[in-house]
Amino acid sequence: MSEPPELALRDPGADPAEIRERAAALGASPAAVSLLMGRGVRTPEDQERWLRSRLADLRPPDAMAGFEPALDLLQTAIRRNWRVGVFGDYDVDGVTTATILTTYLEALGVQVVPRVASRDAGYGFRIDDARALVEAGVQLVLTGDCGTSDHEALEWLRSRGIPSAVIDHHQVPETMPPASALLNPHQPGCEFPFKGLCSAGVAFYLSAALRSALARERGRSALPDPRAWLDMVALGTVCDMVPLVDENRILVRHGLGVLGQRRRPGVRALLDMAGVDADEIIDETHLGFRLGPRLNAPGRLGPADPSLSLLRARSLPEAKAMAAQVESYNARRRQLQARIVAEAEAALAGDPSVAGRRGLVIANPGWLHGIVGIAASTLVQIYRRPVLVLAIDEGLGEARGSVRTFGEVDVRAALRECAPLLRRYGGHRAAAGVSMDPAEIPRLVEAFDAAVARQVGPAPAEPAEAYDGALELAAIDPDFLGAIEGLGPYGVGFPAPRYLLEGAEVDHLRILKGEHLKLALRQGGVLVEAIAFGQATAGVKIGDRVSCLYLPTRSLYRGRWRLQLQVESIWPARGF
């Protein structure tokens, strides 16, 4: 087992009596109030909104720059019976954004030509994509989760008299895109207060505003309700790793409810293919670990069309056929990912400089560039620092890759410092992509490490593990579980609760799929099942006295719910 980690208690900033008093006033659990305060949600007003969030709490999009021009274009398209082309990126946010835009417009009677990116062609909206849409007879083009930096293709459209609207959330370059409308909260002059929306969230706002505008002529009851599309918003938001606070939290919370209804044939077929029981309560972990990787898989290996077709499917038989195709891509993705991770670990193990680096760069000509991002996520968990993984295409003379963050490092800012070595880069604080000349990789190894070190300091010290207090097994009851579940969704910007368990005994254990540790922990007279993902080699034995950091969850077994601990780290108990 590993050595005990350095721990850092999240301080709620209030004594137990004050927390109990606040909880009584809110009609909430003290455990819930303590968690909120430990995450910076401190005022009674903010806590009330968090506990009882409503779609009515969403701030209106009027202040979002570009909103009126985009809305005017769509209304013009409807009045003039234009055919509309919709282009989405190849990841989950791009595919769900394209699904929202295409299916909502179709529900309004608009003729739509859907198209999504192919990893082989590279990120973003290209001239070939614009040409294909124009050849299909479109008179307006919408781009989803891309377009902000795709000036060449947008200029090509403009030169041919085709208007375009960009629905995006990526950082805006110094030169604004030559689009008829740019709907992106990050553009200069945008006064919409929340900047954390993903593209699916922006598309939802646009759809809702379009309904309101058309309702003045048709009446609201005659128009499709955008709330039925919140399942796609939840998927895009969780899988794009944007902060689950403010508007995003409201959208995902209500979107999970829509997902749980399984009304969309593609969602129902995807849940079935992922082995999600019909009685399971859908939460953010299903999206991030079960549905998202499957939807991402086709776009990692080539065109993302199967994922878009799955989400757009109008019948369950059609959706099941597409879900099977998506699952075959996912199986291939898993094989390739495992090989990349194994080869990367072997290469890093042979590099003596790795131990002192704050950010890692690893490259190989035998890797598929669509898989390196998810491989980077795995390597981050192993090496506990930001990792940039590059696939080298020797034929094209280009290296393309993805970086994932660790801790509070802003990887996009780190790449910005490395920009002279890159041909192109873009993304967010937590995840970003690059393309570059392979000859510059040795220089990038040093530059990326130095850029990360400037954010976190040069010493390769292990960051402390944040936790929410010690919690004995006997203290976990259904009310406690309900209280912490009610604060979800958890994720970026609002981490899931982690508690410290000290001095438990390993009652029994077994290895699952060669990589996960399934065990039961006994403390006093209480015995609880636990799962430690990816920790099959942790060296735990029956009879060991252990301590661990864990998240209390529910698992469904033979139709019954029971407590299960999700163990994040485990080490030998001391003093017990």
C-alpha cells in the first residue's frame, strides 16, 4: 500500500452550532450545509438557490454579445424557408450541440443538413465542410463548438453570400471571426455574467430565445419546449469538463432529470448498451464515465457521424443499431488507449528527468491522435501532474495531441507560453489540444515543464488531498446519503465530497477485470462494501488495518440499493 497522503481539511468557516442553526433555517441537513460552506457557497441566499435551484433562476441571455444577430438569422431562415446547415465538432459537446440545433429546428419545421467533424480532417470547421454544406443547398450555416477560430471557412462562406452563425465557447482570438453572428460568452463586450457555458448550453439558450420570439406570432403552446433538450445540455456540459456551478449546475441538474426519463431513443439505447439498469438514478458519473466515452469513441477514431446519428435517431430500433455501432468504436478505443498508456509509461519510466518535471510531454509516431487525449487523462492520474500526449504523423510532418490538467494548473495558459513552438492550440483550463512541427517536440518538453512550474512552483511536491472531515461507517445512513446526493451534480468547480475513514479492517476482497479492487471494510460492528477503481495493485490484503479517503455512494444490486464506498486512496492505518 502507498504511504499516507498529505491531507488538507476543507474548512466550512463556521462552528458546528452555527452550521446546525443555518441548516435548521434552510430545512437542510447540517452535512449539506457544511459541504456548501467548505466549497465557498456561504450566504443563506446562495445556499437556498443551491438547494432549490430552478430553471427560472437562469439569468436571461439578453446581455450575451451576438445573441440578437443570431436570433435574427434563425427567424429569417424560418420566414424564408431556408435550408440550414449545422456543423458540430467531433467531441461530446460538439455532437450534442449539433443535436440540439438540428432537432430543435426540425421540430419547428426547418429543413436541416447535419454534419460533424472528422478527426482525420483536424479540429474545427474547414473549407471542405463549408463546401459540402453549400453543395447540399443550405442558405445559412450554424457551427457548434467550433468556428470561433475558423476564419478561412467562414470567409469562404461570406464570399459566396452564405450567412453564418457561430455557437461556441472557446477562447476568442484577437481577430474576430468573419461570421454574420458570433454567439460566444468569451468575446469582447459580452456582458453575460457567466462565462462557463459549454456550446450545448449556449445552443439551449438560443433555442429557448427562438421559441420566445416565435411565440409572439404562433403562441407558446404550439412550439416545442426546449426543456426536452436539457438531456443533451447535461451531456455536453459534464463531458466538456466546464465548471458545474451557477448556470451549468442548474442546466445539468434539470438535464439529469430529463435523461432519467429516457424519452430520447438514442439516450435509451445508449444507456442500455452501457449496462445502466432501468432502475438506476442517472447522475453525473453516468455521463462522465459511461455515456461520454462511448459518444466520444467514433470521433476519436474518425468521423463522429455515428454518435450524431444515434442522438438524432427517431425510433428505438434505429437507435439500437447505432448504439451497437458506437459500442464497437468504443471497444476499439479502449484497446488503443491501453496500448498508448502502457507504451507511454514505459517511455517515461526510462527518462530520469521525469521525477523533477512539473509538466510532462510524451510523443510517439505509432499512436492515433484521436486517442491521446483520453490516454493523457489516465497518465495524469498516474503521474499526478499535467500531461501532454502527442501522436506524430511522419507522412504529414505534424504532431497532434491533447493535454489534461492536474490540480489547479491552467493548461491553456501554459500552452500560450509555448505558442512560438506550436502551429495551433486551443481549449480550456482543464483540457486543450495542439498541433506542431515534430522537430519542435524536444523544445516543447522543456518549455511546457517550465510554463507549468511558473504556475505551481518548481519543486515537485505532491499537493495535499482535500477532504471534508472524518466520517465513521456507523454515521452513514440513508438521510445522510440523500443530503449529499441532493447537492449534486459534482464535478469541476464543485468537487464531490471526500471523507476520511480511519482504522477499518479489510474483511474480504477480490480483483475485478484485472484492474479494480472490490473489498469490504469493517469498522466496529459495521461492514460496508467498497470499490477502488484502478487500484488492483495497491497491495491490500484480507485482515489489513487501513485508512482511506472515500465517497459514500449507493449501488444497485439485485433490485435493491445499498451503501458502497468509492475509495480514492488507501494506506495502512496507524495507531489503531
